[in-house]
Amino acid sequence: MAGHTDNSIVIKAPFDLVWDMTNDIESWPVLFSEYAEAEVTGRNGDAVMFRLTMHPDPEGRVWSWVSERVPSRDEKMVRARRVETGAFKYMHLFWEYTEVDGGVRLRWVQDFELRAGAHTDDAGMTEHLNRTTRHQQARIKEAVEKAAADRGLSA
């Protein structure tokens, strides 16, 4: 059985600021607490290829992978996938930005399946991703709302 997560948060900031900050891959080590490095390795039209490297986990393991991200500002969504899948058979991500009263609802959907012999199973990874996604979304909300306040912007 494959894994699936679907999490969202409302960020009280204008769409342009939310979009720009969350799609600036090079700044992700500041925006996300889990990433030690984010390196853009190529661009092809709207598609961006990049490597993410995480901080060591509690066992000292450092996870790193290459992903491809295709943002569509007009459609207010991003589709992404892991190119180097590692422990995953596949990992597909979908980010949706919906303007709502008072801000932008940022929704992340992740669909994946782990390989046999991975360090956890699909259910364990679903639980892990739900927990970390909620934490990262709260962190992003705080950072973007602070940037909006610092710039005198409102949603």
C-alpha cells in the first residue's frame, strides 16, 4: 500500500510574497529547519532540478536527494518529484496556493511508496511526513508572516 499525506496551513500574507519565499529554493535552508543545503543544479524552462541535503538525523544519517520542481504561478501550484528516489520507489509532491480571506492556504500533498527493506514502511513514513510537514508549515507561516509585517504588507 502506498503512502499519502495532505496538509495545509493559512499564511496571513499576500500571495506574491508567499509564492516568492516558498519557491526560492536557494533559501530553503533558512526557511526549513530540516535542510542543511539546497543547491539548484539546473533549469529547463520552468523546471528546476536541485539537490537537498538534510541535517543529520538522530542516528547520525545524512539524507540527500535530487528533485525536480515545476512551478506554475498562473495556476498557483507546483508539481515535484524525486529524481534520486533513494528509499522510495517514487515520491510525487503537489503544492497548491489558494488565496483565501486573510491570506494564502498553502497545501502540500505527497504520494509515495517505499522500497522493500527501507528503514521504515509506508505507514511509518506517512506518520513521519505528516508530523514534519506540519512543523515545517508552521515555521514557514511564521517566517512569511514576519517578512510581510517587516515590509508593511497585508494579505
